[in-house]
Amino acid sequence: MKIVLQRVSEASVWVNNEQIGSIKDGLMLLVGIHEEDTEQQMKWLSDKILKLRVFDDAEGKMNLSVQDIEGEILIVPQFTLYGDYEQGNRPSYFEAAGPDKAKKLYDKMVRYINNNCDLNIETGEFGAYMDVQLHNDGPVTLVLER
């Protein structure tokens, strides 16, 4: 599983010119599912995301989690995170999980995060062409893999 985590002041996702998700201060997650990913990996990463201290405290140090600031989370599926660009100029996606497996694990991740925090959780739409907009805060961007 590969997740690009971005601290944002705002983020939104649109499908067919309709906004389907929007957050203010919090985290935007681009989530790629590998063909060999497990539910255990998803839970570990989800727990890490909820506890990761990437928000500033009163002294300007990154000591607070998204839960500490009562932020929001936007979770967007992104199979292209597993694009292999080593050969040729057109990425291949053989390592990305197939749609059925990826959707199940993505949906489980959304439910797991929702069930383990009291934050507003918004999502993209699996399999849709999405327009994702964000204001990266910091910028703070991390790539998480498990």
C-alpha cells in the first residue's frame, strides 16, 4: 500500500463537475493499493495516519496529529501510484491491485478510519475520473508505504 499524505488548508474532489468531497484543515490522502496488500497493512497505515504528528503546536513544532487539531481527512483512490515507468515512456500498472480487490480494501480503509476517529472523513469516487484540488499547507507531504 502506498499513500501520499498531504497536510492541507483545504482540499476537494469533483466528479462530472460536481463536488463530491471537501475538507478544510486536515489531511488529503492519495491511496494506491498493491496487488499483494492485506487488511493488516491497511490497518497499520490507517492507525499511523491518525497519530502522525504533522501539525504545528503553539511553538510552531510539528507535535500535533490530525486528531489533536480536530481536522478533517479526504481519502482519494489513486491506482497510478503503482505506475512502473522503468521501461518505455508509458507507465504500466501491473503491480496495482485489480479493481475488485482495490475497491474492497479502499472501502475497508475508509470505514476503518471512520470507525477509529471522530473526524469528518470525505472521499473520492473509486474508478471515476476525478478533479482533485488542494492547498498544500507547509508544504508537508509524506509518502507512506507498508
